[in-house]
Amino acid sequence: MCGIVGFTGRREASPVLLEGLRRLEYRGYDSAGLVTSTGNELHLRKKAGRLAELRKHVAAHPAPGCHGISHTRWATHGGATDRNAHPHTSTAGDIALVHNGVIENYAALKQQLQAAGTQFRSDTDTEVLCHLVAHYYQGDLIGAVQKALALVKGTYGIAVMAKGEPGLIVGARLGSPLVVGIGTDGTYLASDANALAGFADKVVYLSDRQICALTETEWEVRDHDLAPASVSVQDIGAFLGDGDSDKGDFPHYMLKEIYEQPDALANAMRGRLDSADSTAHFGGLNLGAQQLRQIDRVIMTACGTSYHAALVGEYLFEELARVPVEVEYASEFRYRNPPIDRNTVVLALTQSGETADTLAALRESKRMGHTTLAICNAVGSSIAREADGGVYLHAGPEIGVASTKAFTSQVCVLTMLALYLGRTRHLSSIQGQHVIDDLRALPDAVRKALECHDRVKEVAARYAGATNVLYLGRQYLYPLALEGALKLKEISYIHAEGYPAAEMKHGPIALVDENTPSVFLVPRGNVFDKVMSNMQEIKARGGPVIAVASAGDRDVVSVADDVIAVPDVPEYLQPVVAAVPLQLLAYEIALSRGCDVDKPRNLAKSVTVE
Ligand code: AGP
């Protein structure tokens, strides 16, 4: 996902812009750039590659001025090159623009502009927008931006400057987040509040189709028809997440976030478990007990790791709340026309709260008049604000592209939600209290599971050269098999697939040979014997077996080539505990392969393009 930072104020802009971009690096990018202005001159600096390349370039070629915009680009149209990096400028060089999103009708617009004589210098969709603004610009930048955006189909978060209006930044959003920051030394614009920590005291989140105009002392937000918009000014502290977003003593954000899981789980449960009534409580569901009682179906929709958490949620809701659940990929759900009746609730799961497919699925559900809920980590994000109600994870900023603590926190919140729903139905207070006791013990169980790290390093060393890996589990651990496979492939670039363990017999076992290790999730439980048989089937075909098993399980040791022990917890919480070795295994293998663990190739932390 691209990142945007703008500043107009009473100090040099480029250090502010570069620091803001540094805080947005976690979103994933492949080039970066900035433009500042002095008087009526624009100073454009942009480079492909990491932010360090831009820093070096700016150090060698300073960009003076107290007014500027900047960008980290995650390529959608056109490769990661200097000329495709943002900001883009108009032919006359009097307009500069940065953009996060996709202009879906850029080809048609580009043809029209080229027919009128415009020369293009990049392969991007964004450049079209820059020339459109220039086309309409006659000294009124906000008016020119409004006219240009009226022609655009797609999504955008933009920041624009004009040589003729020094000190002015115009921003606008549709689908890609944008926040105004109000500070003592100027006014800011950014893709998310984390870029403004320490700079701005107050923030104003733009809503879709709003346009803002910032100068060093003033700011205003207008609707798409340029009428003044009503917005709320809030303290930035509410949006900065609960934990600090530095690595601390850890070499990578991902490892830090894996080790933060016991605390993240405690934060997710804090103030929400109610032993008096043997249930859970949430402040932001905005659904009364009567409405909850009437829910007769839940559709969970998400992407990636959040989708895997939702699959665990399906088992949890059916077992604890006896509520039927369907889990849908958001990118598919938004185009389907499922027969959703009156008492169906659509529950979106998302760490970032900005995933375009999930946001679109939520909006489609709202358009159809359904109650929508969100389980989200990023406070104040688009999905969190647009859902009818929801639950924050309180996991703190998750910077590593590979999601870890968000997954286990999502499963924890889903367990509490299932408890809450179950206790409005058939779950007895004794059963409810057992769930509460199990949840309270979870942070310590995960802390104990982290003790497997040294063992995981040994296993990783043995299998880092694999080219194909299978992950297999049953029941609550089938979704974790999918998640373990995703972790490995997205940071080590090894192909991996997750399957229900029994499904091996129906085709995938043809893949098994001595070079194809299988990771079995086989802690003690009601399907233990069945999974043991599946392990034997793999062994009989010469396939190496890595088992995540209950500590001290001698049966597993007698079959598996490598065993990683986890503490015993009730089956419905095994996905949380058994996630730890899988996260660590992916991390250690990726590290041994020299991969960029926090910023894996081709990926972004939050995918705001469809
Ligand atoms: C997970 O490790 C990936 N980074 C990715 O699949 C991610 O889970 C997905 O893009 C959904 O993101 P969200 O939870 O922020 O919506």
C-alpha cells in the first residue's frame, strides 16, 4: 500500500516528510519521492528502491522549503523505476501530485489527453490525474482538483501542490485513507496517523469524496461539491495504537510481534471477560441483547490471514454459540448475490481496516441493509468507522507484513464473541466460566509455546532448502494449516499448501516424496488418532514429517522425523497456541534464506487496491 505525507508550516519540510515516510515503510513499497517548494519553484526528488536511496539523493541534492508532499509507492501500473516514482508533475512543471489507489479508467483518460497533445513521461495511472488537474488549473487548485476527480473512476488518496499557490496543499480521498494533522508548527496530511506521531496534536480523518485544503496556519475540509464539510477533530493519541512501533531489542518487527502475543492477547481480553455473568462484554458492538438473540446466521468476510482467523471463528461460533456461519473471501463475497435474510450479520475481519476488498464487501453488505460488524486492529480505520459496530483487537501496531499477533488476537476476540452469543442462547454459566478460565490461561500458554524457539531453529535449518511444503490439520487446526502455509510462502517464497489432513488421500499425497516435508498439527484431541494415521500414510511414502504436538507425546515422537512441542490447551484454543511454532518456523526459514522478513517482495502490509 502506498504512503502519503504532506507538510506546510514554519520549518523545513523535507526532514518531516522523510521521517513520516519512514514510519509508513511497513506498508510495503518499491520507490519513494518528495517535492518541496520555495517561492514559485518546485524541487522534485524521487528514487526507485528503499527510502535510504531517497535520503541519499536528498542529502546530495537538498530540497528546500517549508511546504512539501511525499510518497512511498507500491507499484500497480508500471515498474519500480525513478520515472514511475511519485510525485508526478504536469508538463509545465507547475502542478505536483502523489496518489494512493488505482485510477481504473486511466487508459481512456490518457488517450484523451494524448489526443490533446499531452506528453506522458511514466507508465503510471497517477500521471493521468496530474495532467487532468493541470488541464483545469487556472489559479484555483482546489477547484481544479475537484473537476479532475469528477472524471475519475477508481480509488484515490491524493496530495497536490501548485507552483502558483505556494504553501497550499490540497488533499482528497475515495477508498484510500487520508488524515489531516494539526500541529503547532504547521499542518500535515498523511495516509495514517502513525506518520504524524510527535508532529500533530489533533487529527481529522477525511471521509470518501471529501477534499481538504491546508496552509501553514489554516485547514478546511469540503464535500465533493466544495460545500464546507462537517468533520470531527480528535486527539491523535486515540489513533496511535497501544504499543510502540519500534523494534526494541528484536532484529525484526515480525519477531517482536510474535513475542508480543501474550501481551496482545491480554490486551484483547482486558475488561471484556465477565465472571459474574460468565460471559464477555464489548463496548462497541452497538447491538442490544434482543438484536443479538435474533441473529440466526453470520457471514464472516476477510482476506489472507484474517480469512484464516474467520475460518477458526466458524468452528467457534458453531460450537459455542450454535450459530451457523459462512466464511467468504471478501474479494468474492462482494460480487456474489447470496440469499442473505433479515437476521444475518456480516462480520468483517481485518488488521489494517483498510483492505480494499474487505471494505468493498462491507459497503455492499450495508448497501443491502444488513447489520455489519468489524473486528479490527487499526483504530479509526475506514472499516472500523464504517461498520455498524465492532471490536478492536488492541494488539498495538502490527508492522511486519506477515500478520502474526493480529491472527491470534482475532481468534481470541472471536472466542469471546462466540461466548457472548452462546450465553444469550444455550451456553450455561458453568460452561461460560470454563471458557473464561481457558481464555485467562491463554497468554501464559502462548508464553510457554514461545519456549519452542530454539527447537524451531533446529528444524528450520533442516528444511530451509525445501521447495514444496504441506501443512496438514483437522477441525480447529485445519484453518491453522492454511495460515502456516501462508506464513511460509509469503516470507520465505517457498511454495506451501495447507489442507485438511484427511484430504491428502484425495490427490495431494501424489506430491509426497523425500523432498516434500509435511507439517502436521497433531496435539492431543478428539481427532488425534486420525491425524496419526495420516502421518503414517505420509511416512509410508518416504515423506519427511514435522509434527507440532503436545509436550511429551511419545506416540508422535515414534512416527515424526521432527517434533515441536506446544502446551496442552482445550481444542478450541489450539489454533492460538499452535500458531506460534508455525510463525517462528516461517521466520527462521525465511531468515536462513536471506529474505526480507518484515518487507517481503511484492507484498504490502495493507492492500488498498482491488
Ligand atoms: C498476512 O500475513 C498477509 N499480510 C495478508 O494476507 C493480510 O492478512 C491480508 O492482506 C488482510 O489484511 P487485513 O487483515 O489488514 O485486512
